[in-house]
Amino acid sequence: MPTPLQIGPHTVQPPVVLAPMAGITNAPFRTLCREFSGGKGLFVSEMITTRALVERNEKTMQLIHFDATEKPRSIQLYGVDPVTVGKAVRMIAEEDLADHIDLNFGCPVPKVTRKGGGSALPYKRNLLRAIVREAVTGAGDLPVTMKMRKGIDDDHLTYLDAGRIAVEEGVSAIALHGRTTAQHYGGTADWDAIARLKEHVPEIPVLGNGDIWCAEDALRMVRETGCDGVVVGRGCLGRPWLFADLVAAFEGRTDAYVRPTLREVADVMVRHATLLGEWIGDEARGVVDFRKHVAWYLKGFAVGSEMRKRLAITSSLEALRAGLNELDLDQPWPAGADGPRGRTSGNNRVVLPDGWLKDPYDCAGVGEDAELDTSGG
């Protein structure tokens, strides 16, 4: 059993964190993951744009709603303006909206990086420091963590400097996705970089992220890098029970991994869609929102392409269940279904503001329009 992960006053044991994913890690999905984990681990909200939070945007206020059983309540914030980030963090602290704040510096999406946000931002060291300082100061007793990538590309790596800034400004823990912005989600995550960061900032916990597709991957990452915990994103898409496997692995119960039949998977699918409908307040909208998950849940199972298409356009729980009942629900968990899932694109040209790379310390050029409602990492 590894040493418990300590994030401020919160002990996370086993040291497993659900990565924030836009449109995915809302309250219903977090509920499923938490149920499978037995309440163990840390489950972070979708990314919240600081400007939208400060302006109390209706959609944003719904996204920060936590179930009464969620402890600790964890919000990820994205912002580019130190003043706005500070206001958002103080709002969270003063209104008791969460127990932990994570800062997003990992988004590689072009419409964010072209404005200087996301994973482009740590290149501007002084701006990064200003944002982190405002967040930590405004948070009071709430712990602040941050998630980042290695850098913009292999010629512009920022993670070691960013890690040192995080330590100096009072961040409680750092998560590193072992890819650059240029890689997006392609290629192989660089776990050696996670090990180097751990050696560089021994003062605080370092969490590893990237290419954790099964529980054994998580154990191997900790073993090979010395990191203090893992952050799991795409590996749990359509597979919230991965958190049961992760808990079992870290507790030494590797014979307790979940291998659901298609019948059991179908039950989880219906529950997921049901929870979304209850959360949104409309069954049809909940089922429509669930459509993006269908292919992930059915990965590897013998389901014809026509049925997959039909299930992906359902708009009622009745239709979803009826379609699932037509399948061979006695199918066992398919070999190979533990592999990669979600986005795998890579080798993208990084879009940055004009002159962004000329000076790593100049903060000019980042406007409020960089705060878009987009996430990733």
C-alpha cells in the first residue's frame, strides 16, 4: 500500500484522482466512479471557466453542483487573468462551494492556446506565477493544486520551471500529463518526465497522468516514476468501474478486478443515462447527453454497426433499454477492452499568439477572450 496522498487537510487513499474532462466528469459520472471505488479517491469536476463563475453563469453554476455524498468537493478552474482567477477562488472559499481547487494549465485545444491559455500559458513564467499566487492567496485554507503538460513542444518544455513556481507559491500538489501541447493525445506519454518532476520538487506530491488504461498501468507508473499518485482520464471513459480496479490494485487485491458481462455494462449504461436526466431535469436531454458514452461502453463487445448507430441516437430511457435488451447480454468482458480509448490524435501544429515564444517572461498578449468554455489536458 503506497503512502496516502495528502492534499492540504484531505487524505486521498488510495492515491487515485479522476481527471477533469469537459462534458464527461459532471456530477452523474463522478457518482458512478465514486460508487465503484467505494468512496475512495478524489473526483474532480469538469473544468470551470473563472470568468463564467465570477459572472454566475447559469450553466456554470449547475456544473459546480456537488452531490451531498461528495467529500471532498473538488473544482477545477481555468483562467488566464490573475485578478479574475483570484475573484473566482475567493468566491469558492467564501461561499463554501468546494473543498479543493485545481488549476488547469493542460488544455491543448487550438482555440485556447491561440489566445495564450491552457498548456500554452506556463511558457509565460511570470503570468503563471501571478495566477498561482492569486489563487493560493484567495483560497485561504483551501488547498490549491495544478495540472499541466510538459510544455508546448520538445523545444519549449516548461514543466520543471512550472513545478518550482508551484512550490514557491504554495501549491499543495502538481499533476503532470507526460505529453506536450504538440502531441495532444497522440504517441506515448513520457513517464520519465514525471520521474524528473518528482526529483525536481520533492517538497510536494507529484501525480502522474497519461496512458493509464488499466489498474496495472497505475501501479507501474508509481513504481517506475516514484510519483505520489495517479490521475486517470480517458482510461475510464465508458468504464467507471476502473476505479474499483484501481482501489483493488493499490490495496493489493489484484484478483478482485471487475470484468463485467455485457448485461452488467448495459445496467450501468441505463443508470448513467438516468442520472444525467435527473441532473439536467429532463429525461430526453439526459439520454441525448449520454449518447457520446455509448461507443466507449460497448468497446470490444460484439454489437453490430447498425445497433451501435441506433443506440447512439436514442432519446428515451425506454428506447435505450429496449435496444440493449436486443443484444447478447451474456457476452463476457472482451479481451483487449482494457486498452486505449478516447482521443488519440497527435502531432498537431500548436497555434499560439503572434510572438508568444519570443520572451518566456513577458505577460503581454493574453486577453480575456482566452477564457473559453473548453477543457482537456
